[in-house]
Amino acid sequence: MKILGIDTTTKILCLGLYVDGKLYEYNLGVGRALSELLVPTIQRVVSALGLKIADIDYFACGLGPGSFTGMRIGVATVKGLSIVRNKPVIGVSSLDILAKNVDLTGRLIVTALDARRNLIYCSAYKYEKGLLKRRSEYLLLSLEEFLKKFNAASPIVLGDAIALYGDKISAAIKGATLLDKDYWPLKAHNLMELACLKIKFKQFTSAQNIKPIYLYPRECQIKIK
């Protein structure tokens, strides 16, 4: 089984390949050059392993929430690759990928990504029988809402929103552990592990049905006059 996975929802391009039991990953800071670098990078990494895109059995994609432009580029690219070859697609939330940066623990894990406009993309997780399980919806919260929701949880918090709100989170949430910036980037191996798990439970779909996770619905709708 061969899986190609990408996440383009942050400034880091996460690209992973699962090839018959072996996992390869490539994480690259691309910034605004994503649209120019994505397809050539995919081609280069696939070729370096002696493969062709036609050899891929499944395509996995980070769905956000995150950069609106990044989400569109990533989903559109995966749709194009999978439609041409009629291959299944696995969608994975970028918050799920981030949460996997925390190893097995009995504590609540809270992801916190900067959503701009003084808002935070977040979700809560906990390990159950060794598997990471989501314990909340994917949320878009103000700092005040975030502090209120997780105030009694003594959580482990990670994500780049800590750079903006870390002091206030520490002051307001008793017992919170804020992980440093080494834990903030999304990692391709986490994406691939989650993709493999979804394939195991047959949680995949067609390219036509895959959609980004937008938490700014009014901003993303196309209005027809």
C-alpha cells in the first residue's frame, strides 16, 4: 500500500509518503511560495523514492482549519491528483495532526492555532486505550471564550497561538502546561499515521466529497446577487 499525504494549512508544507510499511516525511517552510513549490516538491519526493504518482493507492490531505489560501491549494491539488487516477482520498483535520505532537498522556490536550483577528482555532483531545480521541468540536474562539472553556481542565496546550496569548493562558488556567515552539509545527509523520488509521477503518472518500474545514463560514461563502 502506498499513500501520499500533504498538509498546506500553515507556513510549513508537510509531505509524507507511506510505502509498503515504511514512512517517509518531508517538512518544508514555504511561506507565500506554496503555490509555486507544492507540485514540484511532490514530484521530486515521489521520484526520489523511485515511484510515480500513478503508483499511489491513496491520497491524504490536511483539511484545516488554517490558512484559507493554503487549504484551497492543498485540497485542490489532492483532488486533481486523485480524480485523474480515480483513487480514494483521506481527509484529516490539521488540529488532529497537531495534537499528535503530544505523546501518550492521561491529561487533556488542547490545540491552539492563531486564527488572526484575535481568534484561536482549537480543539480538545485525550488518549483512550492508546488512541488519540477528540473531545470537542473544531472551534473558533476568542481568547476569553478559550480561557472559559478550558479553565477547569488543567490541559496541555500547544500551537502558535501560545506566542500571542501564552502569558494570559498561564495566568487564567490553573495547572495548564504550555509546550514550547518545538511542538507547534505540524509533522508529516503524524498526518500519515492518522491517514493509515482512517484507511484501516475505511474512513476515506472520493475527491468530489472532500472539503476543507472552514470555521469562518460567512467569510467563505460566495454570494450570488
